[in-house]
Amino acid sequence: MIGPFAAPSAVAEKPPSAIRPDQREAVGAPPQADDAGSGLPGPQRNAAIAAVLAAMVLAVLDAAIANVALPSMARSFQVTPSMSVWIITAYQTALVMGLLPCAALGESLGYRRVFTMGVALFTAASALCAFAPSLSWLVAARCLQGLGAAAIMALGIALLRRVVPRRQLGAAIGWNALAVALSSAAGPTLGAMILSATSWPWLFALNLPLGGLVLLACRALPDVAGTARPLDRFSVALSAVVFAALVVGAEVLVEQPLLAVALLTSAVISLAALIRRETPKAVPLIPLDLLRTGSFRISVVASVCCFAGVTMGLLALPFYLQHSLGQDTLMTGLYMTPWPLTVAVAAPLAGHLADRVPTAWLCAAGAACLALGLAAASLWPLHGNAWPLLPFTMLCGLGFGLFQVPNNRNMFLSAPSERAGAAGGLQGTARLAGQTAGGVVMSLLFAGASVESAPGIGLGLGAVLTLLAGLISLLRAAPGAAGIRSKV
């Protein structure tokens, strides 16, 4: 592969405006976009950033603490543990179903309007969750929460792109990653503390005052008019079928393989029909127009591979710690905590570097650290001592932070400003697709191998996938990568 080593000195002395699109990544210049504005004034900018980050924390924290409460909810509703899992599945399914339609709706009606509607829906659905009299009620309310979270996650960074100056976008994405990492790390502990003092409905009731504050802060967000472009309802329905069948099919793959195959087959057929319907459109629901750009497409594929590997590692480590190393639940959580905390430290650093260093090389370095951490956790002879896992999980956190922030920055700056919503929707879809794929692979490993050997294999495969994400990222440094077009 000669691309990464093509001599950048041939263009290094040219002014940024003279650098061709296919050379910008190689010399460290950001991808071209048409929104090189200065962002909002200082006080309004700070309030707008706070609104976006607080909404992200609200959505991520709710998902994290709900996992801890599943046993309590199962006892409260007198249902089996397997039935209680639908409380999580409903949220994830609605979230992935809503990302692309919410992104398109944001472009049509305006980012602030749809983002605020998402926060309002999430908050109202939290009240329904808190007062749920039955499991079916709670599952339906969680679906509404997921749709609200889809609007938040699809449009959050698109709004940040309007809020901060272009030169600070990498830092803003780093702040977003910091908020998500800290929320993920604090969620289980916070949920356990709330459950130790009161009952599970309070996990959702606490969202009401927080959601109200976020709604007030949303007034500081920039109010940019949308395109008023109508949504193709049939395409939205096809998209919903694709992602609902994909998520549910993956969820039941091990326990009900025939149903899973039927669902996954319907997902593939619906996806083919959706692509055929959307391909002729100038602004398709599935952003095929963005995927035709080589730099954007490379970032999406790398993101899927990275999240698949990370998910395998995060699912394998608890079983490795408990079944192979004999750790209890509390110690398992403590050994896992350095990973998200290191992401929280690395993300702002990565955001700072992403505005100054070619993102292809940053992503490759981050993926290499992540792969090394997972491989070391899989192969290192621990002899019953779990302490060596601490530096390995910290290395994973460092690598993930270094990879994710510049990869997202490149994804957003590779898209024109009027398609920032679509870029956000596809970024979230890539993340959830990778997480789903990683979860499916781990489920198959646990079904086909012993609980002692499956975690080690999963960590090793996760290392391979994250290393692959780094190698794919290096394609962006190749001459012509930014300008490559393909027939989708």
C-alpha cells in the first residue's frame, strides 16, 4: 500500500486553499467544507455547548443505569430475566430505527427544533417509565425514550458544528466524547446508589428535572432554518423495518435461530429495496451521497470495525474476570472502570491533536493502542492475578479516545454543512451496527465454546477488528482518497 507513504513534501508548502481535496489529509489540512464560520458569540456558545453535552449525558446515562436495574424491574413486574431484557432492547431498537429519519427531519425542519423535540420526548417518556404499571407499558415508554435519544444523538454534533468555530470542532467532538465516556463510567455506580436508597422508578423520575433544565438551555442553540424538504414516509418505513429486524434478529440469534434468520433476511431484502428507492435521489434518507466520498466512507467502515472490536472486548472482559480469575461483581466493575476513565482523559487530548495532526495517522495510532491492549489482555499469562489487566484496559481507553474523536471529526468535515445531520445519523448508525455485530459474535462464541475459553477468543478477535479499523483509516492518507467516488 503506497498511499500512506506518498511524499507529502510535494504539497506541504502550498497554502491550504491550493491543496487539492485528495491531498488535504496527507498534509494535515482539514477536509474542505463550506461552513468556515466563527460560531456563536462567547456566552451563547458556552450555553449551547452545555445544552448539547447535557442532552448527551441524559441519553447515555439513562441507558447505562437501566442495565443495573433489570433484576429489580423483573421482580417488580414478576417476569423472567429474559423478558426484562426487552426493556433494554426496546430502547436500542427505537434508537437505531430513529437515527436516520431524525437526521433527515432535522435537515428539513431545522436542527434546533428537532433536537429540542427529542429532548422533550425523552423527558416525557421518562415520566411514563417512572409510572409504568406493567412491563408492556415500560417497554413502550422505552421505545419513546429511544426515539427521543435518536434525535439527540443524530443532531448533537451537527449543532456543535454550528456553535463552535471550525478550528475548534475537533475539541468540541472531544468534549462530547468526554461527556459520553464519563456518563458510561458513572452509570452503573450511580444506578446502584439510587437503587440502594430507593426503588427503580426513581431512575427515570430523576430525568424530569434534568430534562427540564436541558430544555431551557436549548434556547441558546442556533436557530438555522431547515430546507423544508418533505420526508419520504415509505422510505422511513423501510428504514424502520431494516434496523428493527436487524437488532431484534441479532438479539434472538442464539436462542431462536430460525426466527433470527427470518428477521435478518427481511432486513437484507428491505435494505436492498430502500437503496434502490433512494439511489436516484439527490438527498437520500440513507446518505448514499456522502458514502460516495472516499474519505467519509473510509471513516464509516473504520468506525463499524472499531466498535465491533470494542464491544467484543467490553463483553468478554467481565466473563474473563469472573470465570477465569474468580473476581466478584464489585471487583469486576473496578477493573473495568479504567477503560472509560482513560477515554475521558484521552478524548480532549485527541480533539486538540485532531485539529493539528492528520487524522488518518491519529486513528491508526489509536487503533494500534486499542488492538495491543485487547491482545495483551487475551494472551498475557495472568496466573490468577488480575492486576496486569489494569494497564491493558487503560491502553484500550487511550486507543479508543485517540481513534474515535479524529475519526468523527473527519466524518463531519467530509460532509457539507447542509448534510451535517445526515452525517450525524450515519455516524450513530455505524456505531450501533458495530456494537450489534460485536454482540452477535460474542453470543456465538459463548454458544459454541466454554465460558472459560470464549472471553479470550473474543478479546483476540476484538484486537484483530480494531487493528483492521486502523489499517482502513490509513487509506485516508492515500493520494486521491478524499476525492474517490464509487457507485453505491
